[in-house]
Amino acid sequence: MKKYLVFLLLMCAVCIQAAKKTYDFRSEGIYYRIDGKNVCVVKGDDLYTGEVVIPATVEYEDSKFTVAAIDAKAFAGCKQLTSVIYPETVTSIGENAFQACINLRLFSFRRTLTFIANAAFADSGLEEVLLPSTVLNIGDNVFKNCKNLRSVMVENKTIGENQFANCISLSDLTLSDTVTYIKRKAFFRCTSLTSVVIPQSVNKIEEEVFSGCERLESADIFNITVAMKQFVGCKQLSRITFSENITAIYEKAFAGCTKIQSFETPAKLQIIGDYVFQNCNRLATVQLGNSLTYIGKKAFAGCAMEQVTIPSSIKKLGEGTFQSCKNLRTVILENACISDNEFQGCVKLRNIVFRVTPYRISKDAFNGCISLLGLALPEGLCVIESNAFRGCKAVKSVRLPSTVVQISQGAFARCTALDYIRCAAVQVPATANGAFSGIAKKTLKIEVPEESLEAYRKTAGWKSLQPKNGQVFYPILL
């Protein structure tokens, strides 16, 4: 019985050892696995060290095989590996093939290579990379965390996700005009990169490609879109050159780029997405062109411009487009749409120029604009939504057009200096009880059409402004 148990244990050990074996044979220090008439270089029992020379062909048991590939993890963790010379017969490099080869400084990417798999050289010691156009398929994370990598030239079509992420020494980057697709976070946190040129050939680019590149100073963008979060957090970025054919800049593309000082809309730009320039607190000059049709939510919130003109081409504005632009003094509205919170908290805003008439002024649009002195709202305006001018403490007079039909809750609440209201509407506007709450009633004077005096005195939202003793409502004198 004991002999039988010993035999079983020996057989199990043999089976386990066989299961662990990943190669078919070893020749001159290199391990191979057979695949038909070809072989691929694989991981063996011993780690590869020093210089490894891979032959084009190898013989085993009277058969000759072509060396066609370097397998997944073949050299992974070989910390003493310094160089690899391989033949033109090798066309593919497998996943993690050279990962963590920290002393592998140089690797020649031959033009016979067509495939490089995920993380093939991640965490390695490479200092220079030239990817030829012949690489038709490339995985993600291929050179991620290569902290010694200083120079990169990309000629192949696709740059994979996180392909050069965290390559903190990368300072010399050339993208050939053969590159067509750049995936997400391709150059994420390449903190030594100071300039980048994106060629016109790039027809697809994903989000956060250069995000976290803290030393990036200039970007020449010749493709037709700027992707979401593409340069977010690039605190040194101060010079941007756009192609005249660019059509869209997407969400948060330049958010937090605090060195940008000016932006002029390229000739064909139609879309500025949400938060694109949010908190670019040195962005003082903004020229919006007539090609624009959409500006997104908080696109310029927290910027430093003193004047802005909203062009007539704008069909839609996102919420809070210019919110908290604390230096903004003059707004020229050439379009007819005003978004919620559009100029909320613009504490130096003094002048609003209406070159066209909006149907409504949206809620909180000018909430907290404490430097506005007077409001003359244009004929054709119909609706003033809730809190539209709430907290405009310096406003002394408000002139409402004959077309106004609705004044919502808190529209002029806490306008503590307000002492004169002129409303030209014969039909008393539907007015919320709290539309004028918090204003100084003692000195208030309200002028309305003579034929509507009694109606205003008796209508909710207005009658509460009439003191118990004395007069507040007067006829408009033409």
C-alpha cells in the first residue's frame, strides 16, 4: 500500500512539472515552443541575462524551424537583460514580453514587426522608441511606466491606450503624418513633455491623451477635434495653435490650464463643449466667431476676460457658461438665448448690451452680479425666470418692457438698492409673491401705465409692495 502511495505521489509530481513546462526545447540558452513549422521564443527555467541573440532558424530533432514570434512574458522580469538582437523573421511580440526588464535600454523595432501586444515593454528601461509604420496592430499599455524613455517617434497608425502613460522622462515626441488614431490616455502624465504637434492625419482621438502633462507649454493641433479632457491639468500650457479646419473642442479639454491667456475661435469651430476652459483664470481675451453654434455648460466659468460678445450663430448655451468670471465688465448679446446661471457671480459686470431680444432671461442668469447699476430690459422680452437678478445689490432702477408677461419667484429679490421700477406692460405680468422680496420699500417708486394703476395695486406680487400708508404706484409720464 505504501509503495502504491509513493508511486502516485511521484506521478503527480511529474504531471505538475509537465504542466508548468511552457517550452518544447532549449537551444543555445533560448527556450522555444513549436507551432507547426515555426517556433516562438518563450520563458524557460532560467531568466535571460546580458545580450540575447535570437537566430532566424533553429534545428530540433532533425527538423528546421523558423523563429516567428516572441511569446507572452518570454523575457518578463529579466532584470539583468541588457539587449536583444532578433531576426527579420520575427513579426510579433506577445503580452508583457519584456515587462520589467529594467536594464533593457535599447530595442530596435524592425520594419518586419506587425504586432506588439499589451504591456509588451511596460516598466522596462527603454530610453528610445521608434515605432515603424509596419506595426499594424498594437496593444494598450505597451510602454507604460518606462521611466527612462526620453525620445519617441511614432509612424504606425494607432497609438494604444496608456501606451506611453507615466513615461516621466519623455521630452522628445514626434508623431508622423501616418498616425490616424490615438487612444485614451496615450501620453497621460508624461511630465517632461513640453511641446506636442498633433498631425492632420489623426481622424480619431480619445479622451485624456495628454492630461497630467504638467510641463507641457505648447500644443499645435492640426486635426479636426480636441477630445474630452485632452489637456486637462496641463498647468504650463500657454500657447495653442489650432487648425483652421477644427470643428469641435469637447468636454474639459483645457480645464485648469491656468497659463492660457487668449482664445480666438478657429474659422470652422462649431462646438465648445462643457467645462472646456473652466478655471483658466488667466484667460483674459476671448473672441467667439460666427461659426459657433453651441457653447457648453460652464465652458468659460472662472475665466478672466473683461468683455465678451456672444455671437448670433449660437443656438444653445449650456448652464453657467460664464459663471464666476470675476473680471467680466461688459456683455454684448447678439444671440437670443440666455442659459441658466450664465453670468451668475460675475461680480464686476456693469453693462449688458442687448443687440437682439431674448424671449426669456433664464433662472439665476445674473444672480449675484453686484456691480450692475441699472437694468433696461428690451421690448420683446416676455419671461424673467426665478432668481434671474437676485442679489444684484447695486441696481437702483429696473425698466420692464410692455411685452413682459411673467416675473418669477426671486427674480429681483435682495436688490437692496432698488428704488425705481418702471413696467410698461398694460396687462399686469403674472408675478410671484417673492419676485421683489428684500427690496427697500420705503423709498420705492413704481411707474406703470395709467389705465393699469388699480390692477397693479391689487395683483399678487405687486400689491405687497404698496405700503399701508402712502403711495408707491404712479402713472408713467410720457
